[in-house]
Amino acid sequence: MKGKAYNQNHLLIFLFIIFCLTKLTVIKHVPLINDEAYTLTISRYFSLSYFDHPPFMMWVSYFLHFFEVIQLHIFRVPFIAFGLLTSFFLYKIAAKIYSRQAGTVSAILYFISPFFFFSGGLFIVPDASLNFSVAGATYIAVRLIFNNEDHIFLWISLGLLLSIAFLSKYQAYVFGVTLFMAFFIWKRHVLSTKKFYISLLIAVLGLVPVVLWNIENSFASFKFHGNRSSFGFDLFHIFNSIISQLFLLLPTTAFLIIVSLTKNKKSISVNEKFLILLSLPTVIIFNILILFSDNSFSHWSMVGWMLLIPAASNHLILMKSFKLHLITLKVVSVFVIVVMISSILIHAKIGFITRSFDQKIPRWDNTRELLNWEHIADILTKTLQKKELETLATLNWYDSGQLTAAFYFKYPVGVIGPNGNHFKYIDLTKKNFTTLIDVRLIHSTKHSDLSEKILPYNYNITDKVNIPFYRGMHPYGIISIISIEKFNER
């Protein structure tokens, strides 16, 4: 028995080394997505909270900015650590409830999921710390509720993890409520103990910065997310969101989760009921939002699906028929996903998939999210004078974030108009901008009148220069450099 446990420990250590090395290998080769560049830009300005999300992700990046990191992919390292810790906690949850073998499979399923690989442990987005803190809190709660452990360090750890969850993303609020319900159902007597209140106090501290910032700013974050509910029924959006969730999990993992939920009720253990209670409300609530809003996103429910991975892992281990077929299908699906994502990344650089289209690039060929903004920044640096570079603006938060990051924060780029998100709350809004940058793809059909967009903000256009940029050897977009001047209101 000792030899078996020894071998399992070595297997687990080897597995996590592979996880870590894989992430560190790809870290340089995946360009910053819009959310990451935006986060790195606004996190240079410390705030109790932020317009889009609670502050934890920005606080981590704010700390790293003190070291004047030049290689922007280094900012991803803490989020890789969050992903590895999430895998570890899922291993511990499954090991406690099922077996160490199920725990190992849980860690693997989390790692190979497209969403959890990138947004759960690579990209500079709040899902990484949310998943880490939710998985960690779930593991601690299993020990407190079902193992009858009552150490003060466990209660403090639970409070800290919940605090980090509340500081990470608003989905954590649903998890906090369901976790309280779990204690009420299975461990009601602890709700009146001193240790529980200590844990609760630490957890609530994670709400304070968000609430204070929103009180100071007319509850801007809550209004922003509340306005996402369009109450419109879009069948295509619903279908697309469901398919997206299957893809983000991997269809084989989604299949295992669904099968594990539909088994005979009598065979569902108390521990499994606990996981279902913590996970399904998040899945159901955010899928209901998909039904009533065409401005919702499929990844909102992913933290709920994550907590069901241990059940899926155990079901895979216990399968008697078709297990080999399912494992083979899973390996093939991972290979297909890797090839597909690699192809997209290469295509974003050289455009090899649609090269035969010559200059008539089809509308579906949109790799704007993966543009080489450093190339665009180089063009602007060579074209504009320093004074113009110091007063640049765009019409949206994602272009301004990408350009600022591409300039390595030497020239912060502001936003003119309503699409500024947190840019509205930092010092850049006090500038008088002299140059507006508009980047569009050559096949874009959105040719709105820019003068109408900036006129309400007291700006006029005085000159405009268009410079083409290339993807590989072929034209792919236009950089419009627009000279603007501010006029006084009368």
C-alpha cells in the first residue's frame, strides 16, 4: 500500500510538472487578447474596484507593474499558478469524495479543457483566480462538513478563499450563497459558532472594496452588468451558446458530466449532492440569462461546470463498456483542438487559410482579436511626432488597451465616446486628444461617420490619413490616423 501511494505521489508530481512546462512553453506564442491588454492598461491605475470586474485580477497586475516588466507575457505567470492550483484542488476534491485515481483524472480533464486551459490558467482574466478560489473553498468545505474537521486554520482558509472569489468575479456571489446553503443543510450547528463567524467576516471583507467603489460611482458596475439583459429571445444565440459550452469543456467531458447527473438518484452520494448544490445554480442561472439576452456569454457558467468535473472523472473510471472508445475519442478531440487553435494562431500571422482568395478576404476571416498590435504601434511611432503620440485616443476600450500595451505603456491611449469602460475612471479622460486612431479590417462593412461619433464629445476632425497594414504578405486592414481638435461648448 505504501509503495502504491508512493508511486501515485510521483505520478501526480510528474503530471503537474508537465502541466507547468506546457503552459510556460505556449505562453509566448499566444498573443495578448483584448481583455488582457485592457487589464494591463487599467491596472496601472490602482482602484478599490473596477468598472467591469472586481479588483483582484487588476491588483495582481498592479503589483507586477512595480517591477517594470517589459515582456508582457510574464504577467500571465500568476494566472498559470492559479490554474495549476485549481487542478490541484480538483484533485483533492475528487480524492476525498471518490479516489486518488479520480482525482488525477479530474486534474487532467481540467487541464485539457480549452476554456480552463486558457481562461482558467493562462490568460490575464478573472476566471483563473475565480476557479482557484472556488475549487479551494469547495475542498475546505468538504473537509469541514463531511470529514468533521474543525481546525481554526481551515475556517480562516475558507474565509480567505471566499474573499478572493468575491474579489475576482460576480459569479462568486452565487457560489457564496450556495455554500451557505450547504452548511445549513449538512452542518447547521456550526452556523452559530465563533469559528464560522470569523470565516464569514474574512469572506465579507472581499465584498467591501467592490461595494465602496460602486457607492462612490453610482453603482456603475452593477448597472453595466444589469443592462446586459436585453430580454430578447434569439434562437441562434441560444444554440450557439450551448454548443460553445460543449466546446469549452470538450464534448466528451460534457457527456461524462451529463451522464453522471442522470444516474439513479439512489446511487448519488451525499458528497455528490453537495457538488451538485454548489454547481448547478450557477449553470442554471447563467444559462437562463442566455435565454433572455443576446448580450450574454457562454463562459459565464463555466465555474459551475468545473465543480462537476470530479463526478465526471469518477464516472469515467467506473465505466465498464466503451471506456476505451471514450478515452480514444477524448485524445482525438484534444489533438483536433490543438491543431485547430494552432492553425488559427498561425493564420492570424500569415493568413495561410484564405491565401487563395487573393485580396478578396471573406467576411468570416476575422482575426482582429489576434492582430499584431506591436506592428501597428511601430507604424504609428514612425508616422507621428512625440506630442501626437502622447495624446492618442481610440473609440473603444479594447483598441486603447491593445495600443497602450503595444507601446509598453510609454504612450497611454485614451478613449473618446461611451465605450471606454474603466477608462472613464482614470486620468486619461482629462487629456485634450489631438489624434484619433481607427483600426479596421479591409473587408469590414462598418463604415460609420467618425465625425458624428466624436462631435458629442466636443471634437472636430481636421485631417485624416489612411495607412494599410498587412497580414503576412497581403493587405488586411487600414489604420486611419485622424487629426482632431477640441472646441468649447457654447
